Amino acid sequence: MTSFSEALERGLDGLETDAQPTMDGHFLIHHDPNLPDGRPIGALTLSEVQRDFPRFPGLQDLLEWAVKQRNFHLNLELKNDENFDDGREVRLMEILERGLPRGSFLREHLVISCFNPLSLKRMQAGGFKLGFLYHTRYLSAEQIEFGWNLGLYSVHPHHSLVDEALLERARTQDLKVLTWTVNEPDEVLRLARAGVDGIIGDYPEVLKTARAQG
């Protein structure tokens, strides 16, 4: 949790991270589908992963840490690039339901995002804010249009896709716009001035400096 703590200590108001399903119905907080040694996370139990990589937190570890911190926004990306219909969406919401008290700041400021619009559709009855994550490199025009029209809380386009037309459509459809992997100060400043609702990047100082200049 060191990097998360450092981001909050540096003055950021939110965190973004990824949830990879494990074989036993838990989730590992990890971006890649494989461990550093090449083994697929989905073929292992959470205890097997943490036996060999004890510094890798599970989702429950993250939630137990998060509720002890100052108030912050959390964007949790559910990984399902292969479009598995294996119940991961229900399991994720069950863990979040147990770990985040209703009415708490973190519960109210959590967004579950996903590149897979079908996963998002399966979570719509769960009572959580949902965000459609996309890039034209990874999804077809039909998939993107489907995601836009699900009636979610937010859309999460890659920063290169954000322009006035996109922002106008989001306003028309009452969608927040959160954009991601923004690491250049000029681009952070452009997006902040354009009126996006959230900017995700890898470098806290870049985000803070551009925010101050905006």
C-alpha cells in the first residue's frame, strides 16, 4: 500500500487501481493478468499469490486500509478483457458491499470501471457508480456506442479522445468524464481547462502542478 499512501500524502484526492480475479473468487490488486514470474493470476488462489508475493494486496486488504485513511475518491477497474461470464461482477460487488459501509465517503465516491461493457451491464442493479472505460484501439465503434448508452455514472475515454464534442455529448447524457494515463503537464492542463471531471495519471507532481496552474 506504500504507493497509495504516498499519493495521498502528496495531496492527490483520489486513487485508481485494478482488480484481477483469482481462482477462488477473490481479487488481487494488480494491473497485469500475470504475476512477475509469468503465472496467470486467474489460475491461482489469493493465498497462493500472497504466499509467493506477500506485498501484493488483495481487494479486502485495500478496503481495510482505505477506510482508515482521509477521505478520497477511488476508481477500481474490474479486469475482464476476455469477456468471461463467470460471476466476477457479483463477487466484486459482494466484497465491496461488505467492506464499505453505506453512506461512507468512500462508498459514495467509489467508481467501478471496466473496458467490458457487458460486465458493466451485469453490475447495473448493484447500486454502485459505474464507469465505461475505453480506447478506440481496444474496442470497436459498436462496443463504444453500446457502453456510452448504458446509462452509467461516467465514461472514461483515453485522454487523446477527449475533445469538445465528447464533453458536450457527456453533458447531454448526464455523464461524468474521467480520463486516464495523463502524464504530460500540458495535457493535464488542457483537460482541466476543458472541464473533465477527473484526471488519472502516474505522476502526482505532474497532476498537482497542472492543477495549480489551471
